[in-house]
Amino acid sequence: MRVGQTLTRHFDLETKQHELLGMDLGEGAPRRALILGLILYVVWTGPLLLLFGFPNEVTFTIYFLPPLITAVYGTQRSTKLERRWNIANWAISARYLVLGHRPIICGGRRAATRSEWMPRRARWAGKTELLLASPLGGLVERWLGEEEDSTPAGAGSPIRLAARPRLYGPDAVAKAYGRKALAQHQGGKR
């Protein structure tokens, strides 16, 4: 028996930064992770510096830790899809929950009407109970929208099917056709 190996992941040649501002980084840190971390620090600490000023010993953790944790865990490979970073999956999930996506109908030949989009409450299906139980439940209820019927506009009530399969033998089939049809069928074969 032959055993083969399928390599589906693309080659991943990642550049590393071995020195930064005269400091030796040892084996090096991935450049893309460093760039993402730098961008996160600018985006996170910029507004905090404008609002609250420079950090002291207590607030330094709030300025420093969130971008660091996001950069470290966000640049790791996803367990769901190996070619993506975790931060890409987080961004796609957040975008789906907040904005949704346009349904593709007939391979994109026809644009979906707004009534065909999945409502926000349906997208947040398993996550709403915790949010509604919080003190801000009324605000969350207003943001999610009203609960809608499961049947779309223009459709009737669902048809419940209760089919039971049955196995018929040759005698039952002959009985259903009748003797005359069976005789004609056998007469044509001879």
C-alpha cells in the first residue's frame, strides 16, 4: 500500500528582524508582527495620550498590555485556517456580526434585496442571551432589532413532511400494476 502526503499550505518564508535601533533581538522577531504591533500601539496609545495624558505607574499597563496581547496572539496561525492569522479571523467575525454580508444569489447574477439579508438578531443567535441579561439589555434589544418571523415575506407557512419509506417486494408491485399489465410486460419479453 502506498502512502502519500498532501502539502496544502503555501510556502511561508517570513522575514525576521534581528536588530532594532542598535539592540540585538537574538534569533529575530517576524517583521510583519513587529509592524502590526507598531500600528496597534499608535492606534491604541495615541487616543489615550490625547484623552488622559502620559501614563503613570498604575495606568502604564492599560497603555501597554492590550496592543501587546493583540499583537502576540493575533499574529499566530489560526487553527481553523492555517494560512490566516488569528487577527484576520477576529476581524472577519466582528465584521460579520456587526455588518453582515450580502447574500450571493444565482452566482451573483442578481443583487439581493434588503429583505433577503440575514437580520442582526439571527447573526448574533447564541450570543444574545448574555447581552440581554446584562444591565444594558434594553439598549442591546433596541440595537438588535425586533425578533422576526422565521418565514420570509411572501412565503406561506412551512409544510411539514412525515414521509415513511416502505420496501415493496415483486408480488406487491405486480399487484399494484394489475394482472393485465404484468401479462403484457411478460409477453413482450418472450
